[in-house]
Amino acid sequence: MGAEYVRFAQSEAVHGQKNLLESQVNLLQGLKRFKAYRLLRAEEIHLKIQLKQQMDTLAEQLNILNRVLPQTEFKPAPQPKALSPAQPKQAHEATLETHHENSLEDELEAIQRKLRALQ
């Protein structure tokens, strides 16, 4: 069997060459984007490593600071009682408000007693 040849019209040949060149351009642009992506990923990894090193250094410095600073005993203020489902929110707020007013009144009375004691 011998070689067979197919004859293309001039317009078909131009169209085929144009498609081939466009495919090559698209392939090269894809490679260019892929190289840019690889560079960005390398930079991202480098920055993540730097961030981790800085965080480790900061954690170490905080540990040193905790050892150097004097230790204190911190007692948090007592928390208000939790709301029961049956107790409405307004009633709880009113209770807190009267408790706050009572404590203010108590403080006011204590100050007035001290003033009377000074006279």
C-alpha cells in the first residue's frame, strides 16, 4: 500500500494553521500561569514558615515573661445566678437592678457614717 495524500484548499490550510497557532498560544499561556502559581505557592510556604517561627518566638518570650513576672492570686467576681426557664428576663434584670441599688445605698450609708465619725 502506498502513501496517500489529501489536498487541502488554501482556506482550509490557513484555518488549520490558525487553530494550531492558537492552541500553541493557549498552551504557552497556561504554562506561564502555572509557573506564576508555583512561584506564589513557594512564597506562601516561605511566609508560613516565617510566621510559624515568629509565633514560636513569641510563645517562648511569653513563657519567659510569665516566669519573670510575680504571680498573683486572681479571684473572679461571683457570677449572677443563671436564669431558670420559668423566670422571665425582665424579672432577672429587675433583681440585678435592685441588688445594684441596694449595694449603692449600702456604700452611701457607709460613707455617711464615716463623715459623721469625723465630725
